Amino acid sequence: MNDVVEAHQLTKVYHDVTAVDHASFSIAEGKIYGLLGRNGAGKTTLMQLLTAQIFASSGELKVFGEAPYENNRVLSQVCFVKESQKYPQTFRVIDVLDMAAVIFPHWDKKYAYSLVEDFRLPLKRTANKLSRGMLSSMGITVGLASRAPLTIFDEPYMGLDAVARSMFYDRLIEDYAQYPRTIILSTHLIDEVSHLLEHVLVIDDGKIIIDEETDALRGRAFTLVGPASKVEAFTAQKDVMHRESLGTLVSATILGHLDTEDHEQAEALGLEIAPVSLQQLIVHLTRGTSERKAAQVR
């Protein structure tokens, strides 16, 4: 499997703020990636670097084996649908689709118009008359119908209701299965998309803190609930990410795999074991980083 993106020590500095901090990672072809992290973590800056909208301060970046900057061979293979995608105000939906057909060499017009019907987009309405949800639907339509070998969606669901978001996920996985390419989803609705993601990149404070297959992440943590003394006995030698009191009970989230011995010990202590979702895991990991930074400031 070839790598679509190769980044080594990639860094972007704005004045005294390091938005991306010596990030090294690769993105393989034909997989769906989740680019996850808190607001201000560096996700948008990283996507702008990948799509040559900004220049790196230092480090090396290759997309399809070449530097992407002012490189039409690379950029014609990339579709980036931004959270706040802008269109010429006088452009109608049909004009946006016609423009996309010129820009993207793999454009599928028939599929695009089927998505227009799915999302009930008004072809003759201008961009400045579209609701927030319709603008998102138009971005989704362009992103999917572009069939670009590298397609990036930045918070693609803004303004969409649960039904429309579910339709987007269904159409994405259906088309990806038929036309494999590399897709990057940047989203805060992690639990909604976790079943789609094959690999996860988590960025926090500009640094890549997780770069793993999704299956490997599942089971990386678990939560115990029980009387405080028994939870403390179990967690004495464990890496506890989060702890909170629930009346007379304590809940502790532990980073690590739960083996047979752990199961037997928890059962003997009468503790309840619950899995930790991908979203909960990432929340706990990034919260820990923020809390450590706050402590250093104090």
C-alpha cells in the first residue's frame, strides 16, 4: 500500500503560536482517516498544509510523492471541503456543480445529481440564498462526486439534522466501497463516525498524540465503577486517566488493555467494567494534556 501523504517534522508557526509542532505521520491510500482533536488543536492548519493553502515554517511534506505547493499534478487529485466553504455569491447550485466538473478530473456528474436529489438541493438557487445545512449538503455533494484520490472533509455536517448526517455517512461508505480512495474526516462527532474510521490521527496542542488503526484503539481503555476502597485497590498500579465520584461510588477510567487477570480481580472485588468509546478515550487523553498545561501555568 502506497502512502498518499508523508510528513516529517512538519511545523507551522504564526508569530508566537506554534499551530502544528513537528508532526510526523503518513496517510496510506485507500483508507478512511479520522483527524480528531479539540478546537484550536491544529486540525485546520494541518489540513491547510496538506492542501497547499499555506506554507510550512519547517519540515517536509509530500502529497502523492511530490511537494504540493503550486503543483497542479498534485492539487488536481485533492478535494478539500471546508467547514465554512465559500462560493461566489451569484453562483447557483448548478453553477457550482459545473465548476467542479472542470476542476476535478474524476468528477461523476450522474452521481452528483443523484446526491442533489438525496439532499433536496435547489439547483437554481444562488449560494447566498442557501441555508447553512444546504451549504453543507452542497459541499458534501462536491466532495463525494469529485471522486478525488484524496478527499478531505472538515466538519462536513454543520447545519445538517440527524437524518441528513446519517445519509452522508451512508453515501460516503457506499461510494468508498465502490470507488476506493483516501478520505480524511475532521469532526467533533466522533461516536457518529467511529464505525467509518479505519485509522485515527489525534492532534493536540499542535502535536500528533495518536496515530493508530481504529481497531487497535478499541479496547485501549476501560472504566471501573464500585466502592472507593475497592476501586483504589484495583487501580493502585494502573494508569488512571480520569476519576470521579458518583455518590458512594467511584468511577475510574484506566488506560490499558483488560486481560484475564484484570477481569478476575475486578470480579472478585465486585467492580463493574464498562468499555470506553473512541470519543471518550480521546476526550480523556486531550483533557489530560490541557490539565497538565494549566498546572504548569499555575
